[in-house]
Amino acid sequence: MALLLAGQRSAIRICIRDPRWTWIVTEALVSTADEVATGQRTLLSATDAVPPGSAVIADLGSTVLSVPTEPAPAG
């Protein structure tokens, strides 16, 4: 929630991809299809549960913010 609020306060669009979260946030904070297709995907997870293939970009203590890493070009 704090990350969503910080985005709103700094005029940076931060949204949730999964609409099932509308039980805790308004629909205005759920990503549109265009945002999912073109936006920068980030993941918020427990420090010991960073998804494989992700690079940590911010250590928030017991939680980290990461981005999926792109595979190296073939060839």
C-alpha cells in the first residue's frame, strides 16, 4: 500500500496487475491491459523468496523490489 501511495504522491503511475486485489485497493489502482502490455513489471516479495530470473533493485528490509531480467540475446 505504501508503494502505491508513494506513486500517487509523486505522480508516478504504480498499479497492481491482478484485479483480485480490489478487495483492498480501488479499481483505479489496477493496471489496464495497455499498462500490462507496455509498462515496467516489478515484483514485491519477501527477501528470501525473490523469483528466479529477477534482479533486486531495492532492498526494503524483509521485502525486496525486483524486476524480471531479460534473457541474453541468442546467437
